Amino acid sequence: MFFQKEIETMPRQKIEELQLERLKWLVKYCFDNVPFYNKRLSEAGVAPEKIKSLSDIKYIPYTTKDDIRDTYPFGLFGQPMKKIVRIHASSGTTGKPTVVGYTKNDLENWSDCVARLCAAAGATDEDIVQIAFGYGLFTGALGLHYGLEKIGATVVPTSSGNTEKQIMLMQDFKTTALVSTPSYAQYIGEMAREMGVIQNMNLRLGLFGSEGCTEEMRGQIEKTLGLFATDNYGMSELMGPGVSGECEFRCGMHIAEDHFLAEVIDSKTGEVLPKGEQGELVITTLTKEGIPMLRYRTKDITQINYEPCACGRTHARMAKIKGRSDDMLKIRGVNVFPSQIESVLMGFDQIAPHYQLVVTRENFSDALEVKVELADSSLLENYGELENLQKKIHHNLKTVLGIDTKVSLVEHKSLERFQGKAKRIVDLRKS
Ligand code: DLL
């Protein structure tokens, strides 16, 4: 289903014409309205007239999270506060948050983009949707909230947490769709099963996002909750959710290309990679007024497919995020993405989909411990079987990662559960 079919199925040439028109507007807008960009562009010798074709974007310097932090809180805003009608922020693990502002036009565009991904996943005005993302400065909850209202769905803003009540309401309201992180959906499924009410659930659709989730993990969640789930990508600096999302064919997340111009670069050299290659995603926001972004380095690793999709959409599709360039673990010189480990672990029935990666440094050498929960603690009494399982996991991890890991099988329910984004990496090398 489409929310804005004409835009979503535009011929590529038309998309590129629109992008060029908007890019020209954006560069002039940034030049005229944001002193930070005026200085950056001037130093790089990029006057707005220099942008004559889409490839001229290469003259524009990248913008990074540090630039937003250095101008905290409102230094990159393109409009006076009088015109800013909403503020969001991403928490970050250290220091000040990254603050973003929206004009009325931005909110309108944002809810359009989110409405598109909801419709693409199959949500309709018949759906009763529980939003179990945390409401607040985080963009996830309010982003989905307004997009879903726009397609006429019934929104139930439960926020995250209070899981038992969440499950009770799901049964009483006959909730048909769940919005959450995949890890919270997994936790809800686990708890509903323990409460003995999983068969009373009426869910058919999951709109997930805000963190990575392998196909294997998604399969498990779908089986437990009896739903069809799509993956949706976004980030506060760019807008929030709505940057890209899967359609019913689930072969990549369609980027809202009328609002976002995507590039993929080599994160080490900063060089733009040829179309289709894997690297760091860089996004230029083509319509945002509140806090416009010129070539923002997301640090997320993906690749983009420009072929039209079976669903009829012509907007390019980005592959599931492989990881963040700063989440990638370097273990004894080998690059390891947590998603590779998750894929291996999901291949074993005897373990639950809960794991933690602990990295330490001993005698100047990195060590990676993969802690994973047993699906059923009774296995702890069968030493032979336990050892066998541990060896198999170790072997499969070594085949995929090319390095030795320590595999620790831990008791069922001993690892932390998450109501928002899961934190699975504990890197003790830094402390
Ligand atoms: O997580 C926005 C969002 C909310 C997207 C709800 C989708 C649904 P931030 O909190 O700023 O914004 O976090 C952005 O989360 O750079 C990625 O590393 C990660 N991320 C977001 N969506 C996905 C996804 C929101 N579908 C950061 N798969 C991004 C993998 C994701 N990682």
C-alpha cells in the first residue's frame, strides 16, 4: 500500500531532478541562515551557485556529530526559535545530548515520511497500534505517533516499560500492531508466553526500528508474537524515524529520496564509493528547515540498491544496517560486527535470543567473551550436552568471524532485558 504513490513511484530521472532542485535550495538556505555552514562552505570555496549537478555535492564538506555538539544547543538551527515548534534530542552515552529542532513544515514532512513506511508495511486505518517506544525527547514514539495518525490508525501511546500492563492492554484492546525496538518486542513475547496469554494476542504487524536486528532474530520474534515485522531506519539528526523503511517485500529499506539524498563513503578515507558498494551512509536532508544537514556522516554501515522494487516503489533501498563504524569491534586486528555473532547464535534452538559481548584485554591481547542464555536451564544439569553445545557455538563463531572466542552459556533469564535499544556490548578495554 502507498501513502503518496505519485512520489513513491517517480521515475528515477524525475527523482534526481527534484533532488537537484532541492539541493540547490538547501545549499543557499544553509549559506544564508546558518553562520556555521556559511563559514564552512566559504572556507571550502563553495558558493551556492557552485552546485550545478547532483555530483557537485562532492565539494561540500561533511558534517559530523561533533559539529552538532560543538554548537550545542541550537547553533545549527536554520530558523529563529519563534519558528521552531518542537525539540527532540538523542541521549548519547556521554556528555551533552544532540539537540534537533523542527519547524511546522518539518513536522508535516516528518509525518508524511513515517506514514509512507507504515503504509508500505501494510498498516491501515483498521489497525490499533500500540506504541511501545519511550515517549519524550527520543524521536521514535512521537515520530511513529503522528505518522500512524496520518494514515488513520488508532494510536495507543503506551510508551515503553510496564510490560505486564502493556500485554494486558494488547489483549483487551485487541491491538493489531506493535511499534517498538526488536529487543523490546522480544521481551514482550517472552513475558506474554510466561503469563500464559500469548494465544490471546491479536497482533499481526510489527513496525520495528531504532536498532539492528538480524533476519534470524526477526524470524524468532515473528514466530513468538505471530506477526509480520518490518525494519525501519532513522536518526534524530536527520529527522527521526522516516528516513527509510521496508515494504512488504522486505528487500531493503526504501529511502524517502525526495527528502534525503544518500551517499555511501569509505569511512576511513572519506572517499565516495561507487553505487552499490558497502560503506558509511552519508545523508543530506533536502527539505529540513529546523536543523538542515549537509552531508551528515551517520557512521552506519550499509549499501544502496537503486533498482526499482517489486512493490512498484522507485526510491532506492538501503540494506539492513550491518553495524555502526564505531560499534564495530576490533578484536586482535579482526573486524567483528555484533550482527555476525547474532546470526550464528540464532541458529541454535537450545539457546535463547539473549546475549552479551564482553571484550577485555589480557597480556596486550584482546579477548571476546560471548555470553548467551540457555533457552531452558535444565540443560545445566547435563554436562555432556552443555559442553557439546558450547563447542558447536565456538566452532560456528570461529568459522564466521575467523577468531577464537570464549563462549559462556548462562542460566535462562540471567542477562538483562531491554525496553528500548539493547546494549549488548561491554567493552572493558577502555576502562
Ligand atoms: O533511533 C530513530 C528511530 C526511531 C528510527 C524509531 C527507527 C524507529 P536515534 O536515537 O538518534 O534515532 O538513533 C540513531 O540508531 O544511527 C543507527 O545506528 C541506529 N538505528 C536506527 N534505526 C536502525 C535500524 C532513532 N533499523 C541510530 N537498524 C542510527 C539498525 C538502527 N540500526
